[in-house]
Amino acid sequence: MVQKRFLNCLICCFIFLVCLFTTACSNNDNNSNETTLSGSAIKGIISNGIVSAYNLAGQDKILLTQSRTNQLGQFSLTIPKENTNQLILLELSTDNKTQMRCDLTPGCIDQNSGQLIRFGNHVSLPSFFKLFGIAGSHAQTSQNTFISPLTHLVVATAKGLDDTLTSNSINIASDWVENALSLDTSPMLVQLKDITNLSNLSVMSNEELKQSIISAAMYSETIESSWSSGSGSIDSINIKNILSRASNLTNDLSSILTESENANYQAIPLNRIQSQLDAQLDELTSSEIVILTQPSSVSVTETHRFNLYAQVNSELDLSYQWYKNGDAILGANSAVYSKPNSELNDAGVYELLISDGFSELTSLSASVTINKLSNGLDITQQPQSLSVTEGEPILLTVDVNNDSSVNYQWQKNGSIIPGAMQSTYFIANSQLKDEGNYRVTISNNEKQISSNFVNVWVSESIEAVSINTHPQSKTILEGQSVVFNVKATGDGFLRYQWRKNGTPIDNEFLASLKISSASKLNEGNYDVVVTNSQGGAYSKAATLTVLSTIPPVRISQHPQTKSVTIGQTFTLSVSASGGEPLNYQWYFNGDAIENAISPNFRIVSASLDNEGSYSVLVNNENSSQQSETSFVSVNLPTLKSLELTWDTPTKREDGSALGFDEIMGYLIEYGDKAYALENSIMVENQLPNSLVLNNLSAGELLLRIATIDSDNNQGAFSDTIRVSLQ
């Protein structure tokens, strides 16, 4: 990784110098003494953040310019060109206009209101919030200058190595952060993206996606005042907590994408990243002392700084002691041993003793070579050993103090490599045969020197996951057990994650999934994601059907079709069997009838509105059955006529005589109920003693008659008579 950065740095420095001496890189020919430095600030997108650029050429920090980020977190700074080949410290700060888009699930705590702000919404930042970045290092050009929690971590760590920030301390700190978080690329070179915009996930590289997720998981660190002051270094953060939050965030993003159109596209990259994070967590939880990064041999010229360091599993409370040639170095009690001004007598063999109070572990030896200061040819940066996987690039590089009229010749296993005559040796696609021991010989007209020997290890590429046997759909009874199996092939450790209806099932990480005593709640579609370090594969989904042991519903008697007359009562009935309780719901013309939930449905007095189709749905916990449809027709009654005759009365109720001329007419009442003779008719003439009643319904009719005298007084009604109309 160090070698890759040096090559990038050389390339970008070349581009930068070209831009300095051509008008193509200038915004304006009349403004040739200035250049534009552009970049982005992402921890979630930070909008309206204040970006300040400081000159770090000397001991003092000199403000060059300031600007604000836009709504996408982008910024542009105009700086004097004489500062472009110097280190520039970038500082992002906030005021009441600054907002950040929350990139943590389920959300971020707003520091002003104390409220939980959901993922993807804007959250306020504390007034002391700061993030640092560096321009002029790690191949950063005007188009790739970044500010993020990860660049801040590099800067803060570098400050702990050097009194003043230098390219060397930035390089060392960047390596340390890379190794601690198992990154593939320096955080100084990776442009983070907005993970709250799900469409971004489909165009991000794996490294961009991983670093963006880890950066998002560092929310609690970035809002601490100690972090904002610049003291938040790799030694002072809890790596395990960050990786755990990152793993949870990756899982949450996978769940979100399950419901989106991007799910199939991004599922495997996200799963691959989660597997990497989980593997790191597993390693950090080990109770043994583990040296993650061994001290590396160094060769410097006297008066130059050299650093030796080791990285261990930081979850343990450890003590350190550095040794030189077997003797303890007084005061050298940290994971880093630094000598700002090296002397010739600093040359020797160094080791680090690490203890947790119960056990001790000694690092591998690292040689320190101090070259005598001269005006001649000296190596200022030695090539570094590296390990790659077959197909990955190999980059070896060396730096000298004077590269004018210098010749290079690389060797492998002591033999000259034809054509390898540059300060860098590059193999685009490594093969197993490229593994070996390398060095470079450097010469000019006065001197010839050779670099240290470095080892290049090339490991065989591993086979990606392939699923050979997919889980099969199954149908079982309630209470039975069921097992789903998958068979997969692939190199390395295979990780399994079973899912139900697309949602990961907790703690189901084996090649088999067993469900004991299944119920209806276990019904669904089951699949499994199998991953290794090369990626992952999805199995086909298997459907689980769970049949109830409760007897199903069976209708033995369906509702009958009926024909009724207006006013009649009718009842519809159904007979059914099955496991209790049975539930009923009657329907009229396809619509559920409110409160009609018994085996019988009754209409007391039929009307034309009751005519239509009737059915009933019967169900229990296991099954349901719809009855056949019955039709109820409601008919108008058949109308009849009745001729009434009566005798002219001659007496009053008291027995006195009633003259014919005293009769003015008759009142007749009739109906089909004795207590409710709802119909009446007046005969206003004394002569007629008969009347025809029309439009009478068939059935029994009740009638009575009373006399109306000349004073318009009504006499008593006659006895009620009953007439049957057929």
C-alpha cells in the first residue's frame, strides 16, 4: 500500500507541476499567481461548513483562505501558487448555518435539541465540531482533496508522531490507520460518498463503500470535544466499537435495499463488506496479544527522523518497552519509538516487548541503518516488502536525495530484471512466479549504492462462492420440525446467513437451518447468503408451508334460495363442521353484512331492498369455506277486491230510535291485524249500504263499521268481522 501511494504521489506531482507551468490549469490568465484547490467534506454530507486552509511550511500555522461547502459538501479554495507544493492543513468548522445529513441508522442525536434525527435527515452539529484534512500529500490534486473522519484520524495520529506535520508523519499515520481498520487504500486517497442516497451505492467501489460506512459509524467520536480539538488519534479510539457500529450499519443498509430496486445490485458488495467487518471484530475479541503490524526496518541519513512502531489488538490494556541491541531504551514505553534527529550510533537491531500483565510477546526484530550525511548519493526512502493476491498489482519504489543523472537497476533473487530501470518497478497483474526477493541498485557518475532487500509474497487467488445444492420447499404439519440445507463450494472460510422473506435471521450462520415445532408464524420464503473473502452468492428461495392440525371447515348444508312477499319474515341458514371455534360472516351481493355473524340470518319484514344474492363465509384457525350463493326474491302481494253490504241501522246505542233522515254516512275501518286497523274509508251518503274495497292483499282481513249522524257524531263501531281473501 505504501508503494502504491508513492507511485500515485509521483504521478500527481508531475501533473501538478505541469499545471503550474501551463495556463490549462489556471482559472484565468490574469490570475496566474493563484490556483484552485477543490474537494469535498463528508461525514454524512456537511453543507455550509467553514473550510480553512493553513500553510504548514514552518512552525507557525498561517491562514491562507476560507470558503464554505455547498449542499453536496463540495468546496473550492483559491490559494497562492507558491503554497501548492507545500503541506496545507484543511480545517472544517461549523456555525449556526452548518448542517450534516445523518448517515447513521436508526439516526443521530441532535446536539442542540437532544432529539433523534432519522437516517437521511439534517442534524445540527456542536459548535466545537472540527474535521481535518491535508492537501499537498498522498497524491492529492485539485480534484481529490478530502475531509472526513478518516482523514482527521490520519492527521491527529500524525501529530502524535511529529511536533510538526510532515509528509513522512502523514505517510506513517496513514499506514497505521489503514492497518488498524483493514483498509485497502489510504483514507487520503478515497473520496467518500453520501450513503443516504441509495442510488450512490450502485456506483461506489467496494473500497469507497467500506470507507464511507466506517466513516459514518464514527459519529460518536466526531461529536466529542476532545476529537474536535485534534487529539482523537488511532491510539485513543475504540476500534472495536467503530467496527461493530459499521457492521450494524451495513446490515441496516442491506435491509433498506431489500425494499428498493437496487437490492439485487448491491446485496453482494454490502454482504462482502459486512463479512470483512465481522472478521475484524472476531480478531479484535481475541484475548491473546496479537501484533497486527510488526516493526519495519528503516534506513535513513543522519539528522533525519526515523520511526518504529507496532500495531496490536488495542482492546487490551498493554504496556510497552523498546530494546536496542538487547538493552532497554529508557523512556521508550509506547507502541511508537521515534528519533527526530538520528545519529550514527542509533544504528542497531530494535525489538518491542509487549505485556498485558499476565503474558509477554516480543515483536520481530527491525534493523535501523543510519547513513552518514554526505553531499553524494543517498537513499531517502527504502522500498517496502508487500504481500499481494494473484492478479493484484505489485509496486516497488525508492527515493534518493538527488535524482539528477541517476541510473536504476532492479534485481530479483540476485538477477537483473531486464528493462526495470526506473525509480519504481511495477507489475500490473501479479503471478505466483513474481514472488521473490527484490532490491534496486542506484548509481550516478560518482557513486553506486544498493537498497535494502525486500520480499514480495504472492498468494494464490481463491475461488469465489458457488452454491451447488439449494434449499428445497417443504410442507409440514404444525408442531413438526423442519431442516433447510445448502451446499456451497469456495476457498477459504465460508460464512452463511439465512434469511426469511429477505430479512436476516439472528444467529443462523450454519449450512443448515432447523426450525423446531413449527407454527403458522414460521411460514414464508427462506434463502441463504454464502460469502467468503471473494464475495458471495444467493441461494434460491424455499417456501415453507405449515398445515394446521385443526380439522378444516366443511359446509354440509348451504343457504337455500327463497321467494317471499313484501312484509314476510325469512331466514337463511348454514350448517358447518370443523375445529372450533367456527366464525361466520354473511354477505349480500358480495358485501359483508354488519353484525351478521351467526349460522342463521333473519329478515323480519322483507322489502324490495332485501332482494339479491346471499352467501356466508365460515372459517376457523386452519381453513375457510365460502357457501354456495342463494337468491332471495321479494314479490309484491297479489291484490284482491271485496264487496261489503250492511243493513241500515234503526236504533242508537241507548236503544232509542234512529230515523233514516238522521243518518249522514258511515265510517269503515279495516286491516290485517285486529289491534291495528290502519285503513279507513268514509261513505258520505245515507242511501248506499254497500261498498267495494279494491287492492287488498291476500290473506285475512278484519273490518268494522260505525254510523255518522246528522250532527256529525260518530256512533259505536260494530263488532269486528274476519274475512278470508284467497
